[in-house]
Amino acid sequence: MADERLKLRLRLQNGMEFEVEGNREFVQSQREAFLIMAKQAVLEKNGTDHAQNGKKNQETPLFDWAELVESKNGVIYLRTKSPDIGAAETALLILAAWAQSGNRSMDALKLAKSIKKSGFSRGRLDRILNEDIRQARIIPAGTKRARHYRLSQEGLARATYLAQRILQ
């Protein structure tokens, strides 16, 4: 029962789809993160905000990104390090924190500096991110020096899960 694998598929009325497979805890955390992101997407699309509707934001964030990352001279790096994560997971966390600060994508040079400042100095950035790019967690754009990266919804959900795991 402990290794029970669950599979969940959701399709919302607005066309957003979600599929996750794993243990109960992982599926629940991914589902919660997806529903929060879906709600934010609907609010952004409609151009409405909780404050505009006269309602207080009753949704509490799952955690504070400031507990996990720190920014110095425009470089975001992990404040809390864990032996469970590698350079690729660090990239997901950094991109998620960057997205939470209101930015859409991060250029490759800044991401490489952030990963290095977080304590992972080995390897080329494109090789570090290769698996996440293949699994569509990270979306690359541009070429050579104009290359930049952003997270997909799945990547943001994975980064949220990793951040919760590190902060616990």
C-alpha cells in the first residue's frame, strides 16, 4: 500500500489539462499546484484580481520563496541547499523563483551564474537542462547568446514539489 501508484487526469472547462502519476503525496501536491496555477491563469485572462472584486485573498501560498532563494546583484541562488537535489533541480527552483518575482523567462547567462552561485559549477547549462527540456518542464527559446529559458506549468509544479520537500 505504501508504494501504491496513482494516476490522475484533469481536464478543465477552459481547456487546461493535467496528468500526473506517482505516490499519493506527490499526486496531491501536484494537483494542488496545478489548481492554483489554473486559477491564476483564469484571473489573468479575465483581467480580474481579488482586490478588484473587493475580496481578500484567502488562498495562502504553499511556502515563501524567500525562504528558499536569495538574490544578490541580480543573481538568484539557493539559500537552503539539500543533498537530494542536483544542478537540474536547482535550475527548476531558480526559474520558479524568477517566475514568482514577475519575470517570464531568464537568459542563459544569468541562469548559469545562478546555478554556479548555488554551488553547482560542473557541466554546460544545455547539458544540465537537457532532461527537463525533453520532458517539457523547461521551455528554451533563442539561440547562442540570446538563449533564454522559462518553466512550463509542469516544470513549475515540479519546482513547487521540490521546494516543499526541501523546506520540510
